[in-house]
Amino acid sequence: MMTKIYDLAYEFNENSEVLIEQDTGCGEVDRVILHPIHLRLLCTELGMFNGSESAWRQVATLTRRLKLLRARVETLHDMLVSMPVYPPGAGDDSSENLFSEATLEMANEFCAELEGPCESGQEVTPPATEGDQAVLDLAHSYFAAP
């Protein structure tokens, strides 16, 4: 089924190619089929795609570390909240508890969108390998203007 964006429609076929259609306004439709290598090349040229595995490993490492930090902040907050308050009856409105709660909320916000690929220690798979980068370089040299 074609996905429509304004006058442009696209769909992926069984070969991972993209069929793009655009209404020319005169009752005619222009069609183009893009191979995945063309999409990778365009995305690379536009700065939207980084084929470097090291970048994806770094994202996975930072995700893991941020989740660990959130867990530590949560533990610290729980410890502060469970400590007895002196003088008795003074309540839980101490500045330490309020600051701890705000810090925990901030840590939760930083990690709100990280529940995906790195949950339970799974490895993040980069979208391309170094071999794909060589293919991109070859395609770039082929399609580059003389």
C-alpha cells in the first residue's frame, strides 16, 4: 500500500526497493524505483546516515551508562527518603529529599526514550557494516559529477 505525503507516494517492495510516485498535476504520474544502495548514498550525502560501527557502539555504551546512573540516583533517593527525620514529626519536606526527588525525575526523563535496543544487555546492531561503507564509496564515485 502506498504511503502518501502531499503529492508524493511511496511503498517498499519485496526486494527492499522503494517505489516513489508523484502526481505531475496533469493526470500523469512519474515513478522512480530506488535500490537500497541509492537510499544509503542519498542519506549519507545528506548527513543522515553514519555507517560507522564505532558510533553505534558508543551510543550503546552511553545508553548503558545513563541507565546505570539513573538506577544509582533512584537508590540514593530511596535511601534518603527512608532515613529517619529529626526532629520527629518534621515531615519529608527537607531540601535533601526535594532535591533528590527532582534529580530522580530528571534522570527518568533523560532515560525515557532509552527503553529500546539496549534493554536487558542486548547489543545494538548498526545499520551498516564497514563493507557497506566500501559499497557506498564506490557508488559515490560512480554517481559523482565529472
